[in-house]
Amino acid sequence: MRKDEKDKVGFREVLAIMVFTLGLKGTDISTVLLLREGLNAAWMIIIGSFLFIIPSLLILSSVLKKHQTKNLLEITQLTMGKPFAFLIALSLLFFTLMNTATDSRSYMTQLISVNFPNTPLFILYLCFLALCMWVAKKGWEAIGSIAWAVFPYLMIALAMLYVLMFKEAVFYRIFPLFGNGKWEIVKASFNFSSLFAELLAMMYPFVKNHKTYTRSLYSSLLLTVSLMALMYLSYIWMFDYRSVGKITYPFNEAIRIVSLGRNITNIETFFITLWLVGVFVKFVVYIYFVSKIFGFLFHISEFEHTIIPISILILVIGMIPENNEISLFVIRTNTLAYFKYLFLFLPPMLWVATKIREVRAA
Amino acid sequence: MRRRALPFLLFSMVFLLTGCWDKKEVEERSYVVAIGLDLPKGVDLEKEQAVDVTFQFSNPKLNVKGANPAEGAEMEDIITLTAPDFVTARNMANSFVTREVSFSHNKVLIISEELAKTEIFYRMLSTAFKDREMRREANIIVTEGKASEFISKNKPEMMVRPHRYYQFLIDRATETGMVPESTINRFFAITDGDADLFLAMYGSYDKNNKETGFQDEDQYIAGQVPKRGGNPIQLIGSAVFKEGKMIGTLTGEETRITRFLDNTAELRDLFSSFQDPLDKRYKIAVRLKQTKKLKVKIKKRNGPPKIEITYPLDVKVLSVPSMINYADNLENQEKLKTALKNKLKENAENLIEKTQKEFKGEPFYWSLNVRPLFDTVKEYEEWDWMNKNYPLADIHITMDVNIVGFGKQLKESNIEKVRD
């Protein structure tokens, strides 16, 4: 792996990348899962799952601090031995690959069913992944710059969207406050805790130093969680909890309903364009990380060469499910359910292993 | 590198600039501005699914400055056909409409009362929203007669563009409170919430002049407004929907009260007349406005709940034909206030009683005020506001009326002196 200074990014780039990769989950089809579990308390699940992931994040941060410049998998290899690291890397690869494939497919389906009804999925998917691949090939620094470059525009558009959505909102629809019940929210929060887990740890070696890492991690997570919670709240305020459950793409419906005054209606194209830019950045980052894990697993130091074959693999896997609902209800539900344990328990395990090694060394 | 990229870029332009599968010019589309739905004649709905669909298209030529609208083309802009549902009717229409029929600028859904009263209506409407072009911000208008006739009889005054016409009609009518705001989004939210009644705009066209004679300005329902000339269609009052099915109507006045009693409704300006308390022959014209929110306090208890309502209204006196001075006579002012209070309270109480007895549900969206009393959705839905509690509830109204002004003319002329 190349370790020149060029490959590191600073606070704002990390912030932009994290907000895109995680925040966009408030706009895609996974909202269906959360709204089904939480009804009008879905926004609490967002906050709850964030709280669930905090302890492992803290532990992870302290582990990472000890092994500066190494990523999660390298640390695993160092502390727990090669076979175990291989296993972890393999499952992580499986998870991220499946996730990227089903996710990107679902975004494409979303685009097709709302905006491009006649365009074949394969062509749209191909164009999308080709562009993502092209950007991902440019390397980490380029990804960071792009994310940061488009970040302000997206935030302005998002702020505008919130203001417009508030105009349509009926705030009392937030009640009954706890939706399906408090215990249900806790359970659902635990189940969806991998919502915020992806890729966080992998980011580490790409950030300038430990301080920047922690600073950007926490601020971006806080920003993302609040943006997502607000997004879910807006859905509830606009559609009410029973009605929103029927909608496949609440985000798309929401941007259709809002209008600028009386005369400027049908402004969804404006939002969808900027949203699409965000989606591009998200999948550029995903593809980059998948190939990085792949590179680690098979000892390919110039892992950026694997981006092309991996994109093709993603395309192939993404094309398999017959419809988007299968990928949602079967694949995503299961991957989310099983891999949360990996994200929740790997950091503590690493911490213990590191401690044991330290004691032995002493 | 750059030199090699250039031909590639130029080559890809060939693909980019010709557009893709979904590229459609405005010229290639026909935009529907109003969809009308009727029960079809001669089809047994028990056995087969069918609906009469009427489309009114906008005329894109009119938007080109200086272009002459094709003469006599207006009538051809409206078509009616019988189809299984109105989503597929688009393609049926293409057997004689040359362009792609698009719903993406549809402003209203006009439904005949006859269809709205059947159970199939909700099925048809709610599932149509799987289609990507259906927009939830479109409004629902229920018409007394046939929707197709409502659309074709419509002769917009001063306006040639139908999409503007519907928008203005709806905007203005909702501002004055004569009709409710009835977007499809609200329809779904309320119907799926299953705790309130939904109100849709009620419209009619002059059919057989069944005017009921002169009444106060807002006591009519559509089709009864005494008028001569103008557009034959009227929009006043509301159609009441319970669980996706139409069950009755409200007059313009009742609709206005409903909207005052509903915190989610916004009213702009509302002129109304009341009997002069000091001289019963005359009517005082006032402008009503709600600046404060309605307060609804609901007490859960064993048996029917107790509901305390504080009903705030700001009154501006606009004309006093009896020529009695109210502005500088505080005693008279107090009398006027009490009279207004009593009248407004009585109206509201009558309406509430009507909804409790006749409709067995409320159109005021008070379930929103019930919700904070519960922690979970399950408890709230089991308590069943609409069916088990509201019809039996004990409701008290406290009026909070303020006379905020007397217009821009302080005193009335002294009629005795003028006559002298």
C-alpha cells in the first residue's frame, strides 16, 4: 500500500464523506424498514442505534490510537493472528460487497421508478457504476475533494427542503410519542445499529492524524444523526404514520409535494439532481472501500487496480434480484441483522486482545 | 492524455446529446390538468371493475407568446372514456390523442358523488398512487352530478388556461373558507389514520336551478347559490368522507366553522354577516380571522371523555347598515360582542352535534389532540377515538372573541340628520 502524505484527507473531507455515505440512508428505501419497525417513532430508532454504537466507537478509537497509521484489519491481524483477521476480512468483504450491490441497485430502481420509467436498469446501472468507478480510480484524495466540493450545495438544498417541508407539516402527528412502544424502539435500535457502523473504522489510516479523525468522526456522526432524525420526522409530519408506511420512497414523494409558493411547483428535479450527486459520492466511497478490503484480503498492495473488476462484480450481483423489494426485505434485512454483531463486538475484542498483548510484552 | 481524451469526449457527445430513453419534448406530451371520475353506465360493478374517466388537457400552445390559440379547439381538449382504471386510461386515450398523456401536472381529481359513495372509490384511488406520475398535492373535488359534465360545462371566466383556472379556483375558495383544503395527501393521512373524517371540496354546475332562495352568504351548498350569469360551475361546501367513503355534505357555513375548529387549516379572509343585536332587521358584515390557535383539552375518563374547547376569533366590523354606533359606545360594543359570541358558539355547537349524531366522527382533525394522551400507537388505536369516544363525548366550548377593529370609517352617519 502506498503511504504517501497525499492519500490523507482532513476534517472537512471526512465530514462530507461521512455525511453523504450515512445521511443518504434517510432518503432511500431503507426508510421503509425503519418506518415499519418504529412507525412514528422511527426517528428515535435513528438516535437509539447511534447510542448503541457509541461504546464500540469509543473503544475502537482508543485501539486505533495505539496503532496509528494502521487500519482495522491490520490491527486485527497484528493482535489476533492471521487466520482470524482473514475471517474477519472475508466477512467484511462479503458484507460490504453485498451492501454496495443491493444498495446501488436499490438507488437505481428508485431513480427508474420515479424518474426514468423507460430506461433499462442495466444501462442506467452501467452508466452509474462506470462514473463511480472512474472517480474511485482517481484515488482517495480526489474522492475527498469531490465530496467537500459538492457538500455546501447539498447542504443548502437540504436546508431549503427542510424549510419547505415544514410548511406542509402537521407537527402533532409526532404523537403518540413512542410509536410501537419503548421496548420495541430499544429492540429496533439494536437491530439497526449497523446503520452507522459501516466503514467508520476503515477510514482511519486515510485521515491526517488521530485528533482529526476523532473530531471529524464525532461531528459528522452528530450532524448525520440529526439530519436523518429530522428527515424521518418530516416524513411523519407530512404523511402521518399509517400513510407513510404505504410509500416506497418517502423522500421522492416529499420533494414532489413541496412547492415554492403558488407558481413554482414541480420542483423535484432540482432536489433529485443534487441528491444524485450525493449518491454518486456515496458509491464512489463504497466501491473504493470494497476494493481496499479485497486488496487486504488477497495481499494486493496496489488495490486500486481492483476497482474495475469489483465494479463489474457489483453490477453483476446487483442485477441478480428480480425486484427491489426482494433485495430490501430479504437481503438487506438479513445482512443488517447479522453483521451488526461484527460491528458491535469487534472493537471490544480488539481492545482486549491489545491489552493482553501489552501485558504479555510487559 | 488530453489529446486522446478529446475524440473520446466528442464521440460520447453523440450519445449524450441525442438523449436517452426517457427524453420527451414538451411538444410530445399532453398534460392533463383535471381528471374526472364517474360510475360507468351499463357495467355491473359487482362483476367487473370499470370507471368513466374524463381528461381535460392543457393547451401548450397558449403558453407561447403571440401564438394564436387554435380556434374552436377548446372542446376537443376534453375527452371521456370507459376504462378499468384511470391509470391505464392514459393509453386508451392514445387511440385518438396523438401525444403521450401525462399526469405530472394534474391539479384536481373530480369525482362524482355517485362514485364517491361506493366502496370501490377508495380502492381505486389509493392504489393508483403506485403510478409515478400521480401527485399527492392534487385536490379532490366531489361533484353533485357527473364529473364529466362538471368539466365540460366549465367556462372559466377571464381565463383561457385551464391549469391556472383550477389552481386559482381552489386557492381562492380555500382562502375564503367556503371549501376545505382537500389534497390527496391529506385524504390518505386521515383515511389511513382512521380517526377523523375527511372533507373534500363540493362542487356543482347549474343543472335545474334548484336554488333554495335567499339565505345568509355561506349557508349554501354547491348548486344552490342564487346567481345569474357567470361560470355555471360553483364550489361551495364540502363532501364528508368516512373511512374512504362519502357519507354526507356540509354547507359553506359549516365548512367555515369546521376550518376554524381545525388547527391544521389556514384561512385568509372570511367575510360573514350576523344579525344586528340592536336592530334585528339589519345584518352586520364582519371579517373573521383566527390569530390564536384553537385549544382542545381532552380528559380521558371512564366512559365518554370530556372535551374543553377554547375557540378564539378576531372580529373586524365592516359595515353596520342599521347605522347604530358601535365604535365609540362601549356598552353597545359589549352587546355586540355577546351577541356574536352566542351566535358563533351556537353555530359551532350545532355543527358538533351534527357530526356526533349524523356522521359519528369529527372533521376537525382533533385526533391530533388525542394522540399526546397516549404513549404508544397500540393504546391509541385500541381506544378508538372515532368510533368509541367522539360520538359520546361531552364537549364544552368557551368562546374567546375579540373585536379588533371597526374598519376605516369610525362613525356611521346620523341617519336622522341626513333625512332631515
